[in-house]
Amino acid sequence: MRSVDEIVNGVLEGDTRALARAITMVENEREGYEQVLERIYPHTGKAYVVGLTGAPGVGKSTLVDRLAKFARGHGHSVGILAVDPTSPFSGGAILGDRVRMQSHSGDPGVFIRSLATRGQLGGLSRASGGVIQLMDAAGRDLILVETVGSGQSEVEIMRYAHTVVVVVIAGLGDEIQMIKAGILEIGDVFCVNKADREGSDRTAADLRMLADSCSKGWIPPVVKTQARSGEGVDQLYQAIFGHRQYLESTGDMRHRQLRSAEAGIRDIIIEQVVDRTLDLARAEQVLDELLERLTARQTNPYQAAKHLLNAYGSQILRMCEGDAE
């Protein structure tokens, strides 16, 4: 097994094997993964992160594939993070997106990685933030993140992406309802894919009307594409980087960076407190007792959580202080 030093140096040199090993460490939370992330962090912040989200079947994978080809044509190195749903039985993922993007397999300028959600809500994997940082530190200019595509839970991508592309198609019956339900608020660019489908013009017109009514300074453009043929992908690419120019010229880029940094801290705090609290309670069989009382309706989840925090809060704080030394 390679040492943390070797993996970190390899990632910073752009070695794809080292990058793959580092991602595996982070995804599986293997020993040393926190050290890797700590040491590569000063070398992050250069990549531009674009998230593509939307309901299943709208063609996100094909769009990501086309956008990667377009970016390569402009000389940009690309990292692709495709988040796949986890099987509720085996815990594994089909990882179909990676199969569909094999056209890039011979291009060293494109690095593709699939992650399983492993039950994480919000359309992303728990390891997504760390994987994005690793790709960034490895020198990828553009990172394309494709969410799992679970509909209205896709807002998590806002925490990581500079630009969020919401992809819809006509004919699903709920595309505009989905937008009205809150997805409009996260979309920086809207893409009506499979534009040869009946009703695409109407869907695009409705989206433009909704976007124009948005009170924020940036009015999300609506782009029609046919990802399979590549039609409209150049306009989508231009819309994405038009948004980047807007962020940089208005200072909103700084706001997004601060939001992402706060989300990273929040994730670590939640992970450390939740995991350690449950581990301690399980080891002392306190958790089993609480669960029995919960199922018997002798207590409630709020009281149970308060009990665990009161019982183990100070111990967890000491453990965290020890890790920091």
C-alpha cells in the first residue's frame, strides 16, 4: 500500500493512478484519508465546478459526455464525477454512467469516476466534496458533476458547484411542476434536452417566463440541446461560462466559495459528531436500549438524541481535541 506522502505527491503531479487511489481512500474512509484531504486542500480552488441535475431519463450522462468533448476541444482538462444510485440490497451501484462515457477512455485529459450514493440524500455521495477537491488538486480545469437524478432532492449540488445546470425534457408531465417546486432557485442555466421531442418549444418558453420572473440579478438562460447529436451543446457551454463571467464580474464567485467552505465544515462536524456518538452508544449498548424504548413509544427521537448528546458530548469534544493535536 502506498504511503500518504506518495499518494499526495502523485495527486499534485496529476498522476491518475494516485488520484484514483486517493478517491478510493476517501470514498471508503480508509486510514489516512483525512491526512490526504488536509494536505491537498491548499492546492485547491482553481477548478471550475459545474453540476448537472434533473430527473432520471433527461440525458444528463450524454450531456456530460458532450460537454467534456467540447471542453477538450478548447484545451481544458476535465474531471467527471458521476453519482449513481445505490442498490438497497447489495449496497453497490450500477455505475452505468461510467460505462456510457467510455469514449474518453483513451484521453488522459479526461478523468472519470463514479460514486455510489450509499443512502445519502440530495442526489450526491457523502464523499463528493472530497473527490471534487482531489480532482481540483490534480489540476483538472473543469469538473463536471452529474447527480443521481432523484428529482426534487437535487439541491445538494448547490454546495459544491459554481454553476448548476438543471436539465429537463418535454413530455414527462412534471418538468414545470418540478421547477416551480424549488429547482428554479438552484438553476443557473436551464437545458431542455432531447429538443426534437414534441412540446420542447413550449417547455423552453415556460422556463424562460419563469426565469425572467426571478428576482436575482442573473437571469438563467434556457438552452435547447440534442445531446446525442451534439446539437446545442456549444450554446450550453457558452451559457455556462457566461455565468462564470457574471460571477467573477459581480463578486458573487466569492459568495459561492464561502458557501462551499461553510458546507464543508458543516459536513465534517456532522460526520464526526454523529458517527462517534452512535459508535460510543452502540459499544455501551445504550443505543440498543434507546431503540427499544423508541419502538415501544416510551420516548421520542428528540429526547433520545438529547440523551445521547448529553451522555457523550463532552467525550466526543475531548476526542476531537485529541485529533487536532
